[in-house]
Amino acid sequence: MTPENIHATALLIGERGILVTGASGSGKTTLALTLLDHCRQRGLFSRLVGDDQLFVEVHAGRLVCRAPAAIEGLAEVPGLGPKPLPFERACVIDLHVRLLPAGETARFQEEASERIAGCAVPRIDLPTRNVAAALPAIMARLSIVPFL
């Protein structure tokens, strides 16, 4: 089966794969770079998997993503362009962070999942371009079931 190409950013935090989706300019890369720096400062393992474009496919019932070879290890740093970062070639996705306009996110969210390439992935919705709100929400989410 041919992998599906999606517009997204993915990273690893510890052993957990995070997929960030949203419209162009919604802050996917900024959020990923902030998460990477937050984890680095605390001695937690974190790596970019891919920025902007990802290949996704299902293996053994889990969603796996990787960056196309042409952009592997590159993140489009706002205002600077593509820059190399430490990266992992692929990861299993444990959490989908969907960036939406602020008025479209619920203050309290029910457990949700979304099918990506036919695979159900737990999802949280966060406001676009609001790293201050997204960072603690993602880190808290990773510290609760089923992410322990």
C-alpha cells in the first residue's frame, strides 16, 4: 500500500509520537519547535520527525509517519527558512493535536479520536498560534492515561 502524504508536523516526546495538523500558518512548526525546546531544557528526549509534509501509513494497527527524503531533518523556522534539526526517521503516532481557530475549540473536551489513513488516533483540539496554551495542554495530556 502506498503511504498517504499529509500536510502536518510530527515529533517524538520520550516514546510518544505527536502529530500536529492545521491550516497553513496555524503554528504547527512553531508549536513543534517550542515543544522540542521545552523538553530539551528539562532533559527529556525529543526529536523532530518531519515538518510540513509527512508520509503516513498503518502498521500493525498503529499510525506510522515519516518525512519525505527531500525534507528529512528540516524544519521551516519562521522568518529563517528551512533549518536542520536532530531528527528520527519515523515514529508511531500516539496523539493528534489539531490546531483550529480559537472560536472552534471547546474549553473542556470529551475524549476524541480521528481516523488518519484509516487508523484511529486520540485527538485534542487546541487554538492556532497559541503556544502558551498548547504547551501545558500537550504535556499534561501525555502524562495521563492512555499515554503513561
